Amino acid sequence: MRFKGVAIGSLLMAAVPVAASNALAQNVTVAVGAAVGSIDPHYYTLTPNTSLDANVFERLVETDAQARPMPGLATSWKLVDDRTWELKLRDASFHDGTPFTAEDVAYTIARVPTVVNSPGSFAIYTRPITGVEIVDAHTIRLSTANVYPLLPTDLAQLFIIPHKLGANPTTEDFNSGKNAIGTGPYRFVSYKPGDRIELERNDGYWGTKPAWQHITYRMITNDAARTAAMLSGDVAMIDQVPTADIARLRADKGVSLWETVSLRIIYLALDQGRDGPTPFVTGPNGEILAKNPLKDLRVRQALSIAINRPAIVQRVMEGAAIPSAQFLPPGSFSYVPGLVPPPTDIAKAKALLAAAGFPNGLKITLHGSNDRYLNDAKIVQAIGQMWTRIGVQTAVETQPWSSYAGHATKLEYSVFLQGWSISSGEASNPLRALVATFDAAKGRGTVNRGRYSNPALDSLIDKAVSTADDGAREALLIQATRMAMDDVAIIPLHNQKNTWATRAGFTYVPRADEETRAYDLRPAN
């Protein structure tokens, strides 16, 4: 398969004047800005979870820092006919010494769609598989109903677990450590939700040996506390460097910054599933509306063009983002040329609202998290002020992600801030997950929390993902992206820039998929 390189910006590397000490080479502590919600690698398609999991578990197909596929637990993959992929598997072992075999792959694929109460299922990546054939211990064949060239890309999202865990392994048993058995460079030791995870080096790891004997993976969601922990030497590295601290840290000779443009899109989701009243949108005087105004394209367009994206990037994100009108940053496979953020147009937004039957505006409660994405609470506050200028009286409510995510998953909001890391580096991923019609049986729309639905778009997505020719598939993905954006299926805001900070004497590989892997932190020498 051919993949275009993802444009990831400049890698800014501060000088590393000294190597890490021998003591640090044994133990290291990193701090992340978002809480890990579970150790179960199939529970939730959430980047903080997959970041941690990538240290313990492995995928058949891995990706490099630019989201390009590379061998993982599978050393190679090829089509043996139009609908059958054959994968050759690596000679590796799980942490308990059990050999990794094709049976573990079959077991993992079967387990993924059965995970109970998953707020964001990985089933989107297993549904295309209609048949599994174990050829021998290190060869497996996966069949699909139609031509499906994206299977290796999908497999790059799935962590492999051992079949010896038995029927229906529970998420709780992963969190306790009982089931937390992978093939990765680190072994799971303990998990204190909301606080820390302890990992120990896997000395039997098949790949490059880890630099550290012991990793403490701390969750520090408060921005000031996270930066202070790094500057004081309590931790060797932090992710999600607060935008307000970047300039100061860049000037600090004891600190190195590692940066790249992210594959994460920050966007607004809108309730388009309810035909009747939507809970947090009313008339200008608080009157309940008989019909959901968010289902009117003109209202969605008005809300979008009232947002000054460059101002958010400059004033709220302090330059740590690029404005966006689509899923992917420039240079990505299936990026839409010429699809740029619309200019802010207050007069046109007001006219669109009037044409939709709301000349006096609306009242909206805009919801967001306040500890998940860079400046998330500030972003929704800024948007609320912008909407007020077009006659949309906007109240803003934010919550910690631990509460907010549950409400969003239960479809309780009307307009709300979300983020999605496009780990595949191409548009079929967000198209299938964010805007395809929700269909649990097909694994489509798994995080389509606005329940947007467009049969024409669904058909185009189906056609794209079953097109083998890369150029033809890219053209279809571009067409589908443009259709979704023209219909304002979501309101894209910006692509984040990912920034990590380390103490001098360390090196780190910044990833476009935003995963923070302690495995990638190494002594400078």
C-alpha cells in the first residue's frame, strides 16, 4: 500500500548538554495531562489509554512517528486474493512466557466487539473481517466480504492479547493487572486510577531493549502542576505542554521541547439525531422548540461561520494549532486541497439564522471538558462569546473528562467540544468513526455522538474503503470529506500541535498520533 507522508511540521530540538545519570537509567517518571481510563486495550478508543497500552501491548501493524505502517507483531502482510490477507507473525512471547501465535490474533479479533459498556468501541476495525483462518502457528489469513485495502491500517489500531485469558475477559481484570499481559517492552505492575501506573522492563522483549528498568506513569491533569513537576525534576517528561508555558520553556537551557503538528482534530459535535426538541437549545426567550434547529443546515452553517478560527489559534492556543475546515492537516493522504476555514461573517450568520426561522436568535448551552484537550475550557468560552455576536445567547458548561465523556456517550448534549486523533493518517478513519451513520452491527459511527446521518455519504464511504487503487480511493475519500464538511456534519476548529518537554539529557520521538510512549524516552547518549 502507498501512503503519502503526513506533514508534521518542524521538530524543534533544544540542545541536550548532559546525559541522563545512571540512576535515571534505572527509573524514570513521566507525567501525562489526561487520565488513563482503563488498562483494557479494547475498552475505549481514547488516546490516553492507547498511549499507555502501547508500552505493554503490541499491534500486528505498528506505525512510525508520522503514522506510516511498519511491521509489528506481523513481520509482513500481503493479499493472496482480492479478499484475503495473509500475515506472517513474529517469534515473540507474552510477559508470562507464553509464545505468541496466530491463535492469539484470532482470539483478539473475536473479543474486540464483545467488550461490555465500551464508550468508544474498537469494533470499527474488526467488522470488515468476515473470516479467520489459522494456517500455522505463525501464519494467519483474514478474509473480508469485499475488496478491502485498508485492513493493514485497521490492524494498526488493535492490541493483541493472549488467548489463554479465556472466554469474556473483563475490563476489571485488566485494571487489576490479572489480564494485563502483553508482548510489549514493559510489564504492567499496578494501576491507581487518576494517579499513576507502574511498569517494569520486559527483559524478554523481542525488539530494542527499553532504556529504563522501571517507569512511573503519572497522571497530572492540572497544567501548572504538570509543568512545575517537570521543572522541579520530579518527572523527566511531560506531554500536553501548556501553551502559556511554551515560550518560557523554550528559553530554559535545562529543558528540551519536542514538537509536531498533530493528527488530532478538535471539533464541535451537534445533536442531529433528535427531530423534536434538543435539550440544550431553546428559542431566544427560553421557549421549547418543537423541532431541533440543529438539523437545519442553515443553522449549522451560521454557527460555523460565526467562529473566528484564526483568533482561537492565535489568542487561545497561542500558536499551538492550525485552523482547520476538515479532518486532516495539509500533506496528509486524502487531505482536501482548497478546503480551508470559512471567513468569519457575522452578517451572513445572522441572515442564515433568520432564513431558518430564528431572526431573534437562539439560546444554546455549549458543553466541553476542562482537562482533556489543550485549552479545552478556554476554547468553548471563546466560541460562546463569538456566537453571542450573532444573537445566539450561549451559556458554557465544562466538566472534568471523567464525567463529561459519559454524558457525551449517552447523547445528553446538544452542542459539545470533542477531539479525535486520526491515528491512521488518512480520512477513512474519521469518516467511519465520526460522521458515518451509527450502526453497531457494522462498527460504524462508533463516536458519532451527534448521530449525524447521510445515506449518500455512507455509500461513498463504503465505495472508498473497498477501492483497491490508492489514487482512486484517495479521490473518493476527498469527495466524502467535502460532502461531510459541506453538510456541516461536524464543525472542525483546528489541528493541535503536539508538544512534549523533557529535562536536558533526554531525547524523545514526538508522534503525530499524539501517543505518549515512555518507551520512546531515552537518555541522550
